[in-house]
Amino acid sequence: MQPVPSSPAPAAEPAPAAEPGPDAVPAVPSGAAPAGVHLVVRVDRGAVLVVPVDDVTSEPRRAVVDRDGAAPLPDGTRSPLAVGDRVDLATTGHEPHVQAVHARRSVLVRDSAGRTSHEQVLAAGVDVVLVVEHLDPDPDLGRVERLLTLAWRSGARPVVVLTKADAVPDPAGMRQDVAAVAPGVDVHAVSVQEGTGLEPVRDLLAPGVVLVVVGPSGAGKSTLVNALAGAPVMATSQVRADGRGRHTTTHRELVPLAGGAMLVDTPGIRGVGLVADAGALDVAFSDVAGLAQRCRFADCAHDAEPGCAVLAAVEAGDLPARRLDSWRRLEREAAHHARRADARLAALEHARVRRVQRARRRSPGPPRA
């Protein structure tokens, strides 16, 4: 009977593999969790860079992610990692691994670049969205309206920054034109080259505040980031001869700034797919929404209905026709996205029910009496 005492020995051999540290997490028996919650400061393919939330100026460390690039949220759903996410880590093998994502207090999203109904998370935990638009060439008012709708939907505060004020003869007048399509939003015209107009933007950089910068390539986002940081923290490039910018930023990165604020720089957005709801549109187009409340019919489409206050404002010159056309276009896009999202959720629920039914058919029934 001598072999009996020796049988537990093989079961004890895996113990050395679980010796990364004394604070091993029971939920992840294969490793030890790095202490504290971490903040995602950069997202790359297959990995992220993180820092402790209580020491954001420390050297970032690499943490791997699952093959799908996602991690579970508190409600159990999986979501791709985003700059600004607060995450829990576990050590599996030689590198930390993202185990879970904390609840997001705000999230900046856009429609995916493909034909799916999935949303792309640009940044999480954002307090202020800087909508950057150039004054030279002339600002695209429709793009500003689109980005403001994106910002309002996130739950963060939008602020418009108009760059290259030194390149136009009347920056104040152009600022007023942009302010007319940004009700309730602060609009600042700045020149990084001359250092003018930057103070109101710097005032936003309070300790702990997270800002995200969105806008087209060539708007000078990276140059603005460097000016706000007081150091060359983002690469810049020259604008092409046709006035269009090169896509200098190819990742989203969270940059700690002097004073404790943090700033997200995002890749240039060529075509922003709208991800919004009726509430975000009502805020971004509060002038149109206010007029719509005075229409004779509650379901007025503002097309040719009698007693339409919106059309009356256009005819009187109080509401630009371009503004109404922009509202109609964004409303159609938002409604289209909502229908696609509903169809995707319905398909996911149908697949879940099918899985449950198959599992029940495979499982043995209760024993017969």
C-alpha cells in the first residue's frame, strides 16, 4: 500500500506556477493581480498601455487583451477597450492581462467604419470634448454640427476650438458664424503660431479633467495638444498642397498635462458615422427643436405641413435653410442607426434563445418515476 501516500505529490506540482506574488486573486488562480485600478492611456492592436489611476504620470505598462480586443463591463457584456477606461488587471504568464472594465461615466462613440451596426468607442470617462475645426480652409459647418451631436450624446461638455486664426482676415466674424450653429457651446478662435486665444482653453485643464480632441485631419489637433501640454507630446506634419491634412495620429492616446488634467488625441475622422439619439439631436439643434414645439401638429415632419413653425422661420430668414437640411440629414442617419441596432439586438436575442433551446434538448430530462 506504499503508493497511496505518494499520489498527492503530482497535484502539488502546479503550485510554483502560481507564485507571481502574495496577492493572488482567487477569481484568477493562474496569476496575481497588479495592485489598484488602472487607467488605459493607449490602445494598440492586441494590447493597451495602462497607468495606476492614483499615479497617472508614472511610466505606462503594457497589458494584453483578449483576442477580440474586448473585456467584460459590469453588466457582463463585452466591449472593446478605449482610452480612458478604468480596468482591473490580472497577471497571466509574463504580462498583465485586462480582466474587466469598470462602469463608464461617459463614452464617446461613433458608428463603425464597416456596414455592421456595431459602435466604435473612441474614448471613455471624458469630461470635455474639444471639437477642433480649422478656419483656413473655411470651416465646414455641417461637420461641426455632426461632431457636436456626437459630443452631446457622450454625456461630456462640448467646446469648439477654431484653429489657424492667424491665417484669416476676420477670425472674430468666422467665430460668430460657427457659434450660430453651436447653441449653448463655448466657441474659441485660437492661433497656436501666435499664441492667441489659448487661455480660455487652458482654463479647462483642471486637475482630474479628461478632455478628448475630435476633428478632421489638417485641423491642427496635434499642434493644439502640444500647445496645451507645453511640450511636443504628439507628432505633427505639414498640410498637403491641396489644404488637406495628413493623418498624423494613428492611435488614441491619453496624455497627462501639467496641473493634473489628461487629454485624448484621436485619429483624424474622415467620415464620422453618427451615433446619437433624439435627446442629443434636440440639444445640438436646440433652435430647431424649440421651433418644432410651436408647430400646429405634434407629428409635424417640417416638410409641407400647414402651421409648421420651422418652415415659417426658414421663410422669414430666422432659420437658415442649410441648418434645417443638416438637421434632417442627421435625424435620418440617427434613425437608420437605431433601426440597425434594434435589428442586431433582435438577432442576438434570437441566437441566445436558440442556444438555450439546443442546450435543453441535449440535456437529459428528469428521471421518470
